[in-house]
Amino acid sequence: MADVSSRGAANLVAADKDWVPLYTGEPSIVAAIQAALDRRSIPSKLEQPMLGARAETLRRPPTLLVMSRNVPAARELMRDLRLEPNRDADGARISRSDATRLMCATAAIGGSFRRRAMLAHWRRKGGAIAPEVGVDIELVAQVCAAAEQRELGYEILFVALLIALPLVMRVPYAIPAVGVLMVAAFFGKRYAERWKLAQPFTREAWDPENVRREFGADITRDIREGLSSADQNLMVYRGFTPFVGAGMTVNGWTMLVDTTKAAQSFGTIEKTEPVAIPELYDKALSALKALHVPGCEIHDAVFVSGVEIRNNREMLPNVFGRPAQRVSQTTIERLRADNSDAHARWYPWVRVYDWENDIALSVFLRFHLQGKHLFIEVSRHLLTPLGEAYRAVDRTPPATIAEVVKLFITSAIGAPFAAIYYPLQLLARGQQTLVHLFGFERREHARAVRENPRFNFGVAQSLREQASSGLYSHYFQKIDAGMFASMLDAEILDTLVTYLDARGIDTSELRERRLTIVNSGIIVQSGDVKAGSLAVGEGARATMHKLTQRIRPAASHKGASA
């Protein structure tokens, strides 16, 4: 389990976009890399942030940062040292995840429609970037770029054949020959996509590093600017729910505890002590870390609405550009100590990956002291398995003679349509290139920002969220998600009881409600994930009392009628 921001999320120079994290890990390895960078005259900075007052116990692994313009040279040095930049244990696991495999396969062989939807998501001008939870989005982008280069080659080939057609019309058998070439090219393309190109993305053959070498096309700047960073800690959202990237909302809970209500011990009322919110966070997060739940991470996360950042230069360095992906550690510590900001909220983001990242449970925890009341919020979200449209690689039949013949027949039928489609696609690609070259999209975005003082810079969904099916694919996934949710809830509540007991605060009501909360799990119905919430407190009791009063007269009337 990774500690809070263990992958460099706490970046002391995060406000400076020129510095980017290169490597996070053991101090001795980081020192060796920094010495090698110094020998090549590559500037670097070392960061080892600490969390709260208990720095001696919550010291994070050091992160080495380099200037953005020196990233290619620094990565080359890392390869010489036989080290993988930004590939700590969590990063390697995310690369190997099933979600990464299926999204890469969709980018490579899933057709131009889905691939261009991904590219449009990354290339859009302005707007925030959503975190891609459990997905190596850089690898997906590399595969996408390689597939687009291949697609461009086929578009040029078909246009060349069409141009050659009127030039050779008088040559005997020229027209049938061109037709045969078109059918052969279209069949070869589909054959390669179905069996040859798909093979590295099968479950048995999946190796992200081999895929990176084979499909590792260079990512253009406009695409790279739209990719989420591994150390992202700022989420600028659009819409009602702030927890963008975490998936669909499932039932969470809130509670109020009166911190002035003293506990009684053998008839004697104890004296209460004040609650310290930073210390309570330290204890709760340390307890969750001590569970050693496989595939669990805890990250810093700041959420802010896209309409609230226009004049905040840390979150929006350029009003006509994209919001930042990171805020400084000073901002995080400020929001952590006093989490009552009306616009920006800090949460520890607890993520549990399971089933090879096919599902990801997110828990957001908040403690807030308002007057005499301690407010506790636990919000749960779930990323479900990818939809069937992203699983075509797993449904591909073996390359039998019958399947190859069937593919050839459909290719012969589809080749004339491809001869019409590819030139149109090439024209659309050229138009898009001109639009990008002359900056039409950027100027349109700037105009919208200028004309609308309430312009929303946020993002509503990540690509991983868009790809989610909203359904469990296995019964055991449902059980495991509920188990992890109950484990985390139980640990949070036990930590609260222990902490408040030590301060002489009455926890009898908290203990009473613990069983209801822990057993709530994640509500499911007929295999799908059902959104909901669990209300705990006097309001819930009053509502239940009203319902009871309504039901009783109705039942009495029904009995009298019978």
C-alpha cells in the first residue's frame, strides 16, 4: 500500500510547470541518478516532502525532478542506467492492469471511431484533465499514435490507387488489377488487426514493456498536454459531483458527533479534550495503511469547481490554457488543516484496485469541526469493468481456414466502400491539421473564455469512466468490492471511537451505529451497481418514525377491510 502521495504527488515546486517528476524511490537510487545527471550537466531538484507534524513517521520517498526540456535526455540516461523513469511498484502494476490492456487493444484494433474519440479528448483546447485511475494512459496514447500512423498509410495507399486508376484505364486488365490491389490491401489490413496486431494484447501475451517497444510511437505535444500525470493532486471538475475520475457514486455515509458530550465511567462524567483534525487524519490514514490491503493506495486530492478557478494562478496559470494538475504542498497542508474552504476541498483519496484493475474502489474521507460538532463524511465511488465494446480482443476467434475465408469475402465486399471512405478520411485529417496549424480551436476557446466570466474550466469524465460498463462481470467482484468497503469503514470507525474515547468524548451512539454502517457495504441489484447513500443521525430516525406512522394506519385500515 502506498503512502499519501507516495508517487510524488506532493511537489514543492508544483506551481512551476517547467519542473516535472522523473523518478520516485529509494534514496540511494535517487542519489545515484542525481549524480549521473550532474555529470551530464542536466539540472535537477530533489524533493522529500513530509506530512503533518509526525514527519518522522510519515516521511515520503524522495522524488527527483528535472526541467521539462531536459526530460528526453534524462529518460535516455535512465535507460543507460537500466532504470525505468516513473515506474515504481505502483506504476508497473498500473501498466500491467487489465484496464490498460483493453484500452490499448481498443486503440490499436478497435477502429478509427474510438481511437479518434480518444485523440479528441486529449487534443481539446483548454479544460481540465481528469485522472485516469488504474490506467497507464501514456502507453494507451502511444499505441493510439502508432495505430493512427498505420491508418494514415492505408489512407494514402487507397488515394494513390484511386489517382492511378484513370491513368491506367487504357492498359489491358488495369482496372481489375487495381481492384484486386484494393481488396488485397483491405484484407491485409483487417487480417493484421484481427490476428497479428491483436496478439500482443491478448491476456496470455500481455507485456506492457514489449507493447511499449513495438507500438511506442512518439506522442505529439498537443496529445501529451492532454494526458493525466501520475502525480496529479488537483481535480478541476464540471457538474455536480466533484470526484471526477473515481467512477460512479455508490452509497457512502455521513455522521455528526457532539464533541462536548462527555463519556461516563462508573457514573462519573469525564472531562472532554479538544479534537485536533490534523491528528485525527494522521491516525485514520495510518490505521488504513496498517491494514495492508493489497492494491491499496492513498493520495492527496484537491477538488475545485471549474467555475471557481478563473482568478487563481496556482490552479489556472494561464486563463486561456489548461488548469494545472498539481498544487503546492503548502496549499494541501492549508486545506488539510482547515477543510472548510467554500470552493476547494482536500480529501485523502483511498483507492483499492482489484481483479487486475478491472474494478477500482475509491473512498474519500473528510473530518470537519463545526462548533461543537465533528462532521464525518465518507464518500464511496466505483470504477466498474470496461464495457463489451472494449473487449473485442478477447472475443477474437482463432485464425482457422474458415475464419480467414470469411474475412476475405467480407473484405472483398467492403473494399469499394473503403475506397470511398479513406479519401474522405484523409481530407478530414488534412482539414483538422489546418485547423490546428492556424490555431482556430485555440482562438475559439479564448473567445469563449473572454465572453463568459463564468466559463467552466472543469472536466466531467475521464476516459476510464467513459469506458466503464456500470456492471460487474463476476459475482465475486461484487463480493470483493463490498468486503473492501466494509473493511475500510470498520477501520475508520474504530479509529474514531479510540480517538474520541481518549479525549473523554461519549461514543455510545457512534458504537451503536457502527454495525449499520459497516454492514451497508455496496448496494447492488441484479448484477448492476446501484447508487445510493446511507443517512445516519437524528434526521434518519425522524424519517423512519414518520414512515412508521404512515404505515401503521394503512395496515390497520387494510386489516379492518379484510
